Amino acid sequence: PAQGTVAVNFPLHFADVGKARTVWRVRCPAQPKLADARESFIDIRHVAPLRRAIHFSRISGVESDLLKHIDPALRQAQGEYTISVSTSPMAELDAAADYLLLYPHGCVEQTSSRLLPWLLLGEFEDVFPRFKSDSPKAQEIIERSINRLMSMQDYSGGLGYWPGSRATLFASAYGGMVLAIAEERGHDVPDDQLKSLAKYLAKKVKGPLVEKRDGEYCLALYTLALLGEAQPAYHERMFKQRDQLSSSGRALLAMAVAQVNGPKEMVRDLLKRAKSKQRGFSYFGNSSQLLAMRLLAVCQHDAELPAAAELAGKIVASARAGHWGTTFGNAWVVYAMAAFASYQAAEEGPANATILWGTQARAFKLNAKQRRVVFTFANEPGPNEKPMLLRNPGERALFVQVKAAMYPAQQQTKPVKQGLSIYRTFTRLKDDGTKDINSPLRVGDLVRVTLRVDVPAPAHYFAIEDGLPANLEPMNTRLKTQSTRVTARNNWHVSHQVLRKDRAVFYANNLPRGMHQFQYLARVRAAGTATAPAAKVEAMYDPDIVGLSASQPIVTLPLDE
């Protein structure tokens, strides 16, 4: 009709993943000048969640099947294998670095931990080419990470756990340590903000020691030593209390003393076994992080000691699926192993080998100039899996990592309950915010998404992530363009919240036992059938504690249907 609009439906079927580009054109045959066009893009993702598997091994045999330890369900799925082979034991850090880079959350600890590989692994360029320190990508990531950490500084000079949150000793000490390393490596860190952070830390270490937080206190002393603001008098004060310190506290104090060339006798005494059984970092810490701290202390004291190689061996042996459990644990292992490797001579001797997979053959040679190669292989779904053989006729010791990133064949996923449970509902809302459970979802409708998380025991540091189907988009009601009279109920346990174009993420530093509810608003953006992937809740520092909801189809209708 004249001066009117008409909705026209064009059914689309998306056959593969990627960015779908669509160009819409309208023409008037009677009047050629009446024409218009519009281009649109839609990100198409897999219905099934991406599953990853990593296996690391030391191989010296003539022939080995590299896929032997990969789950058969993944070997029969669609995706990609990435195979890296190296003659350097530093290659064992690749999975840890991957773990840090792929972890999606941006609190002060994880931002700091993710930054460390970019700062420390550049000198091992032949083993870790992606961390080449002078590349534009590395410089951009390092600058962005430094800015992110600085955005968490509050009026006191300390760092909060999230932007806008109150400063804490742990956040300030750990983030400050990484910022000090960045500055020492020649990166631009705002001097005024760094001085303000040092003043905050100095004030904290001069105050009373809070029970069971000696790890944070000693980490602050080490950070101050890195910043050139060492506090030797407080090294002495803590040394007098060494029998009450945790193992992490003793190692960090030894690092602080060694950093400023303090008394060697003090360092040797602190490296002895701790009498106290308390943990230095409660939720964050694990045994791998402790081993790494001890290795750093030994390396700073005397890297030639047999204890250094012994600790490095224990760290390598403690890896699970190629990494060390948490972002905090992996970051300390990267820090310690990089320090240890800088004192060790590279193993000499070339290696000639071939990877055979079906009709594909990849031959390679490794030597002192090139110690690592990486190959990728696309895997097609189906039951006809075949072995991937590494032929190593010289029986040279090779460090091999197999990474599988696959999308399982099933379209709908079932709930998973491993210490946590999560349930999700979608509710259509009327204009006044009341529920409308009897009407179908149509383009333009407002939807309340409710996530209920069952926590069986009090715990700390949770991430709740909900991916939306393609026909819905989250509403950020703080923006004028998306403001509405309807609101989602806020959960006061939420420490930080992020809304992206395809998902909502909530972070809770502490959750008591019981059922907790999280809500956000979404808008129906298109008509069609799409799948809402599984919502996920996980303990950020204990990846084995996780819960997944079932995935579910979401059907939305056009306005006029």
C-alpha cells in the first residue's frame, strides 16, 4: 500500500558454520530508479558445544599412534586436529598457554594470568611462534591487557577483582606482579598508576598480617621487590614468623629476598619444608602452583642446584591433559618453567620424522634453529576413524601434543551435573512486564531468560554463561536504545556481568548453599527455528565442578503469522 510497509518472509536454511552474508535488493520494474539494497551478516555456530581434548606425550619409539588416547566420540566427530612436535621440553607449556588464552573470563587474576605467556614466551620464538614479542598482534594484546588491569584500579591505588570493584590485597599483589614484569620487559605501564599501586601494597605489608592470608602478604612483598620498592625490614619480620607460614608464603618470601640479593642463608632456610599445613591461596592455589613458586625461588637463588631440575621434573609429571588445572596454576608454571629454561642449554641433535594419516604424509626435520613444527588436519565425521602414525626412525626424544577440537554429532545435549546444576527457562513478557505463557514468541517480543543454579555447598568464584539461539539477542537496558519499562531481577551475589551479542555471562565471587536465580532480558530478532545451546555454570578455580543445562529448540514466528 502507498506510504505503508509489508512484511515479506524469505525462508533461509543455514547449511554450515561461519559468517553468512546476505544481500537484499528491491527494484521497481516500472520505475528503474526506485531501487535499494541492504547487506546483512549473521554468525552461524554449531548447535553442539565445541569439545576439546589435549594429550601430551614424550615419544622416542620408531612408530606411535598419536590418536590412541583421544576419545572415540571425538575421533568420529567433525573438527580439527592440531599436532605439534618439538625437541624442546618447553613445548610442554603449549597446552598451559592455550588454557590461559582460551579461558574466556576477564577478572584481574585471569587477565594477569593470560598476559604472562605473551610477556615470557617470546624469547622461545622457535617453540612458540605465536608469542613472538615484537609482532603487532603481541603488542596489541599486551597493551590491551595492561589497560584492562589499570581499569581495575580504585581510589586507594590498589586493584579490584573486577572493574569498579573495591581493591583487595590479592588482586593488587598478583596484578602488580604481572605489571612489574611487563614494565621490566619494556612495555609501557603508566608510571603514576604503578607508583600508586606500590604505595597501596607498601601500606598493606606494613599493617597487621591477616590470619591464613600469608600467601597474599608475601606475594605483595615479592611484587614490591620487582617494582623496585623492596621492604627488607618486612622481609625480616616475616622471616621471624617462618614456622607459621604456608609453603606458598615461604617460597614467595624467598623469591622476594633473592630478588634484592638478600641473605642467602635466609633463602636457604625458607626453601626447607614448611611446618605449617595451611594453604597460602585458598581458592586459587593448587600443588602445581606451589611447585612452580618453589622452582622460581630456587632459580633465583641458584639455578644450578639439583633441586631445580628435580622440581621442574615434578611440575612436568603433575600435568593433567597437558596443563595444570587452573589459570592461576598454569600461569605460575609458565613463569617458573620459562625462568628455569633460560638457564638450561638446549638439547642438540636433529630429528627426522613423518606423520602419516590416511593418504596424507607430513615429513619434517627439527634442529637447533627450528625446534618445533605444527600441523593441522581436518577431521570428517563418521565411524571410519583411522590411526595417525608418527614414524621416528632415529628414535629421537620428541615432545608431542595432540589437540582435538570437535563438534559431536548429537544435535541436542543432555544436562550434566558434576557438583553443580543449572536450569533455564524462556518466558514471553507482555508490555507491562507480566508473563504471557500461552502465546508463541514473535519477532519483537520481549523474553525473560531465567537461570537457576543449585549449589550444594558454599563455594567461591563462579562463572555462569548462557549462549542465546540465533533468533534472540540480549537486551542491555542501560543503553537508551534498548531501555524498557520491564526489568530483570538482579541477584545481589553477582560480582560482574557481561552481555555480548550472543550470550550473557554472570560472575559470582561467593555463593552460599542453595538455589540461586539469575535473570536477563532478550528480544526476538528473527523468525525461525534455532537451538539454544546448553547454559553452563563452572567453578573457575576447579574445572571439574561444572553443570550444563539441556540444549533446547526455540521457535519464533513472524509478526503477521
